[in-house]
Amino acid sequence: MIIDLNVTNVIGNVNIPVSNVSMDSRHVGPHTLFVAVKGYTVDGHDFIKQAVEKNASAIICETLPSELDKNITYIVVNDTSYALGFIASAFYNYPSSGLKLIGITGTNGKTTTATLLYNLFKESGCKAGLMSTVVNRIDDIVLQSTHTTPDQITLNRLLSKMVDHGCEYCFMEVSSHAVVQNRISGLIFSGGVFTNLTHDHLDFHKDFKSYRDAKKLFFDSLPDFAFALSNSDDPNGHVMLQNTKARKMFYSLRKPSQFKGIVVENSMEGLHMRINRNDVHFKLRGKFNAYNLLAIFGVAMLLEQEEQDVLTILSSLSHVDGRFHIIENPRGVHCIVDYAHTPDAIENVLKTIDEIRTRNEQLIVVVGAGGNRDKAKRPVMASISARFADVLILTSDNPRNEDALDILNDMKTGLDSVQLSSALTIPDRREAIKTAVMMAKQGDIILVAGKGHETYQEIKGERFPFDDKKILFDFLNT
């Protein structure tokens, strides 16, 4: 493979051995190629001196340091983050070309789609890898996940291990941050999936168009031998594929498409759908999961799996951790934990509950919003929650470095005077969940939204153990 790193200057000997590539000066040693990447908050160029002191062999940078070491090779490029993707790929022997790499992007549904694709292919007898917000998997090996999409070096190292373990496929969440930060540069995708696009991450992208264009860049970069599968019902579903060289395919519940589905019934027991003339019952609930199931089915068909086998296995799969996660309990209360932390996600979950509830019960909603993130969505999330809830409890999520009360006050601006007078504000999330359980009677529904699979709460730079599912379970069983 020919790699154009847009090199503008080379000082020193390029014929030197390299046994390690790093973007972190703390991990530099002899024979290390250090790449100085300008990050969102930290600039790797500020750590070139430390890398030199730790005996790095070569430095890749965008601007040369003021002092040069004659024993070090310096290579100047236009964009180090872009170059790093190709360097990491080459260092690990181009692992993304050794399997079928499928990227899933969108505001909501990435984790469910990627995880159930992994589960589907594993159940089909294939060796597969997974890179998700919740967990990374190399066939049966489980690894901790710290980012939706890891950095370039971690990505290629994980892919290399997947190839070594004989994986044929890898299903990977692709975040908008990862696209604009070039974390996926140098990767060879066999397919891409677009789920939907709604209000999120505007603290990073500044406006909706920039957020949309970041997602679109992923499809613009797909090769002509790949497929691009998009949600035709989403207003941006066709926009995403406007400039892609990949084979364009669509899935839909409302419009003509290659992968068409109809929701026959949506209940607490699951979804009854008709997909390509097949009647299938699924354990997953909600229209948002109907779209996820169609995306999964479409990918499986495009990867030439047997239709009946795919639908049979999909019908047996249940929820992904923290996604419309039902907490069984002896009290007969319907308890749901969901990761919904955007206006669209919370509305999808609440609409699903609204469609399947009997109206003879009360719906108690426990919801917050994260700190140091897009503030504009806070009042919107509160407004949507109040519209559906019989009892609304506003609480903290991950306050991070903000005051939890400030976040809750932002949320309250989305409520009218009647909603504001009836809403409960309980900053302590544990107490909020306890209150919901104490208020609930048999048959009632409790939704605890925002954190889903997370097992911590981040406050003032520290992560404290906190698992919505476990806390809810404990209160329900005492």
C-alpha cells in the first residue's frame, strides 16, 4: 500500500529500526516513533522534549521544535493525526484489510446495532470482533472500553489481535469525534451504516451542520468496493450518502427500500415485525429497535448470510446492556434502565413505553443531564420527559466539573409552571431512584434514563462506583 503522509520536511536518517509507535510520551522508549498529535485539550508537540529524553528514534510533527537532537530523525507532515492512522495501520501490517470491518455511525443505536451484529455472527458460528461504547471483544475475549472509538494506535492494535485470533468480521461504532480527529484514517472499511441524526455533541461540533458533516465524512471516505447502508426514513439518510463511492443501500419502515420492515405489534413482550415478507417476533421492544433490527438484517444480507438463519437468530437475541434493560423484580413493577441521554433518545424510549402501556398505571421517570456537555439539550430533555411522565424526578447524571444544581436548573427551564410545580428535584441520584421505587405500585413503570450500562458517576474529576441497574435491583428487592 502506498501511503501519502503529506511530508513537507525530513531531517535525519529514515533507515532506522522502529519497534514501537506512540502518541504518548510516557510510553516512549528506544526505537520508538513518537507522533506529536494536536488534541482537543493537549498538544503532543509540547511533549517532544520528553520523548527525546526517553530515547525516541524519530519524531513526526507538524512544526519542528526549536532545538533539534542530531541523533533523532524528524519528519514534518501537514496533519499528524491523519498521518498517525496510516502509520499505525502500517505498523500493525494493515489489519483492517485482513477482515471485513463494518462501521456504524449515527446519534442513537450505534451500540445496539454493533453489539447485536457481533452476537448474530457469533451465533452463526463466525469469529468476530466488536468495538463499542460498552465493551471491546476479540472473539470471546472481553476487553474494557474507554471510548466509543479508540485512538489510531489502539484501534489498529485491537484489529491486529482480531486478525491473529482468526476473526472474519469486526463491528465498530464510529463516533463523530473520531471522524474529525482522524482516528479512523488509514482503516479499510468493507461497509458503513447510518442509524439516525439528532441533537447531540454540539458542545464539540458547535452547530448541527458541522455535526452532520462529520458523520457524512465517514461515508465520503468509504472505498468503492464497500457498501453504505442508510436509514431512508431519517431526514439526513440520503444526504449521508450523497458523495460516497460505496454501493448505496437503504432500510426503512415507511419508504420503499432494499430492506423494508413493518411493525405489526409493539408490546412489553417485544416486537412483531414483517421483514421482506417474513413474520418475525423479536425480544427487543420499540420502534427505535425496529430500525436497529432492520439495519442489522441489512448488514447481514450484504455480507451474504442466509436470510432465514439471520432472522431466526435475531429473534432469539435480547437487549444490549443498559439499552431498554428490564429489571426483573418480585414487586411486579416494570423497571427499565436506558442509556438515553439525548432528546431524541429519551423521546424514543418514552414513545415506546407510551405505545405499550395500559394507562392503568403511573409512569415514573428519573432523568438528568451530563455536565460539561451540550447545555442546549438539557431543557429539551426535561420538556420531553415531562410530556410523558406521570411523575418526573430530575436528578444528577454525571455532573463532571459542573455543579449538579446548575444542571438541574438548566433542565427546569424546559418546564412550564404546571410541570415545574409537580416535578421532584432530587440531586442525589441514589435517593432519586429510591424515591421512584417507594412511589411505585404493582404494575407501575419506572424509567431510569441517562447512564444505562455505566457503572460509575463522575463528580469533580473522580469516578465513583454507581450502577443504575444494581441500585434499582437492590431497592426493589428490600
